[in-house]
Amino acid sequence: MSSHRQVKAKASDRVVAENRLGQKLVAPAVVLMLLVTAYPMLQALWLSLFRYRLTTPADKEFVGLDNYLTVLGDGLFWQDTWNTVVIMVVTVAVELVIGFGFAMVMHRIVFARGAMRTAILIPYGIITVVSAFAWQFTFSINNGWVNSWFAWLPGIAADTNWFGSHWPAMFAIMVSEIWKTTPFMSLLLLAGLSQVSEDMLEAAKVDGATWWQRLTKVILPNMRAAIMVAVLFRALDAFRIFDNIYVMTKGAQGTESSSFLTYRQVIEQFQLGLGSALSVLLFLTVLLLAWLIVKFFRVDLAQARGEG
């Protein structure tokens, strides 16, 4: 009993020491990030309290929370938020499934492993704007190959206009996002998959566990931390989607996202007050989203390292 307590005490001391070391290592980066981002964030918060249009700077007026009330009372804000949530949920879910399949292939393959991993990661190395233009061409009613290749599917014809209505345009945007960022998801999942003990898998196999049982009882539980990180990173990135929408639809057919709405208010309409309020709300939403994801997975990082 005494030796067991000593082992737990040593493990606890090691965790504390590692946490302190980690804090010291990331402290310079955190300080630098705060120095770079603190002023823009505080400036946006300050400007959001004013009615301020860049074309008439002399008419700047303090209005308190009126900009936030205007934004929250506008149906367009909630429509764009809904679009953003749909894009985030669908793309992250699809990327998680496909990315896990790619990670399994990259982990198990023996022949030409390096070439296979490089090939899978190529889409992620392409600039987002370039890939968005490519997918816009792909779904084009005149020159794209989607209509000709998939005309045998119900609802698709040679003259299908993917950018002529809301949901087909949303589908095209989500396909471009999934194609571009699935390799990133697979890379994170591959890192988690490499941490699954082969001895545990062999033991489960010897005990008669089927492939599905090994996947659900051994592999996925031991990848919980990696899955959380992958979902967290991709969800936060997908919630800020802008490039694909800007290139493919310019927000037409009701495909605007929250980031695109902020862009229109600040860059096109010069509404710095409303745009700043939108950016603050977007920032707070991203923070809430991150908190919800962490709470949902409830990952014990000490246990994930084998110290629990």
C-alpha cells in the first residue's frame, strides 16, 4: 500500500514538473502573441461601442451596446451564423471519418509509405484561394466536369447550375473545404493512431475481439485526446471560413458566413462600428465553441499520457 502511494506521488510530482516546464516553454510565445494581438482586439472592442463610418469620421458617436443590439436583432446575422454552423458541422464530421480512414491507411501501409503520405497531404499544401478557384471551375455549368461525370445520379444533369440556388452552392463550398482540409485532419489522427499500443491490439485479437470491437474498444478510446485536438482545430478553422465563399459565390444565394458578413461591413460598407461588433461576437463565439468541444470530450490529459 505504501509503495503504491509512493508511485502515485512520484507520478503526480512528474505531472506538476512537466506542467511547469510546459508553461515556461510556451510563455515567450504567449507573451509575443499577446503583444501582437492585444492591441487589435482591444481596439476592435473599443470601436464596437461607437457609431463610426470611415467615410464620415467626423460623425463618430459613442452608442454603447447599440451596435451589438443592432447585430443581434438582424435576421441576416442569424442566417449567416446558421450557414457557418452548418458548414462547420458537416465538414468536420466528414473530414473526421475520411481523415481517420486515411490515417489508418498511412499507419498500416508498408510499401511506398512516404509517397503515400505525401500524396494524401498534397491538397493541404495548396493555397486555399487556388483550390477554391479550381473547385469553382469544377462545378461550373459550362466547363466543369461534375455535371458530365455524375449526370447518372438523381438531381444532377448536364445543365445543373450549382451556384444558382442556396443548398447546391453550399454543397459546392463544403466539398471544396473538405477536399482541402481533410489531409490536416488525417495528419493529426495519424499522430494519435501511432500512440495506440500494438500489444493492446494483439491482446484484444487473441481474446477473440472482432475488428469492430478492437476499433471501438481499443483504438478510439486511446485516441480520444488526438480526436479532440483534431476536431477542435478544424472546428475553429471551419467556423472562420471566408476564402472559399469569397472566391466561389461572393456570398450570393444566401451563402454568407459570419466572417464574410464582417468583411462586407468593414471593407465594403466602411462600417467600422458594426464590423467591430461583429468581430467581437465572432471571437466570443469561437471561444465558446472551443470550451464546448473540450467539455464534450472530457479528456484527462494525464491519463492520456498513461499517468492516471
